[in-house]
Amino acid sequence: MAKTYLVGGMTCGGCVKSVTSAITAQYPSVGVEVELDGGKVQVDGDVEDIQIATLVEDAGFSYGGVA
């Protein structure tokens, strides 16, 4: 099941890579798609929202909840 999360502070391809790497390190079997302009991260797979929030914030970005 895909979920979309709002993530603030992403400004470049490096940010996309950081967020993607943080999520896939914890959940290696999920698909991650980042919409840089919209500040959205779509995660396709079985994930816990609170864990995504922690991973995003630990990577240096702000978690805005489920879109």
C-alpha cells in the first residue's frame, strides 16, 4: 500500500537521495518516490508512519505528516 508523506526542507537531488537512502536503509523492500517541488515522499510498502517520521527527521528534514 502506498502512502504519501509531506517532507519539508528538500531543495536538491542530494536531499532526494538522503531521504530515499534513510527510508530504504530501514525498509529495503519498499519503493520510494520523491516529488521535490511538492515536498512529497511516496512510500510503497508496509511501513509505520512514526518510523518514517523519525527517519525523515534524523536525515535532517521536517516531517509534515501523511498527505
